[in-house]
Amino acid sequence: MNINLGRLDIIARFIVGLGSIAVGVYMAFAMSNVYGLALAFVGGILTITGLMKWCPMYAIFGLRSCPLDATERR
């Protein structure tokens, strides 16, 4: 599993993911809203992919937001 997320993408996923989890948990428990659970779930996925520095959707479509290593340049 190679890294396919750049630094800015990792930071953005982590911040948006944690925010989504916080808002989702609030919506789910304070307002008894099912959409809050879905938002928290999506936030968890964003946070996990940010921590892993790897996105499965990027891998499927052959995308990467990180710079190429010197060994990969040809």
C-alpha cells in the first residue's frame, strides 16, 4: 500500500473528518437525528484515510496528490 495522499490532502481530511464526527455525534444524540450517524461515519472514514495516508478511491482511479519520489521519476 503506497502513500497516495499529499500533505495538504491529509491535513484537510483529518480536520474535516474530526469536525464531521463532532457535528454528527451532536446531531445524532442531541437532536435524535439519523443523518448525524451518517455524517459521523463519513467523518470517521475521512479521518482514517488521513491517518493512513492512503485513499482507496484514489487507488482505484489511479490518482495521487503526493509528489513523486526521486526513484519513481523517469
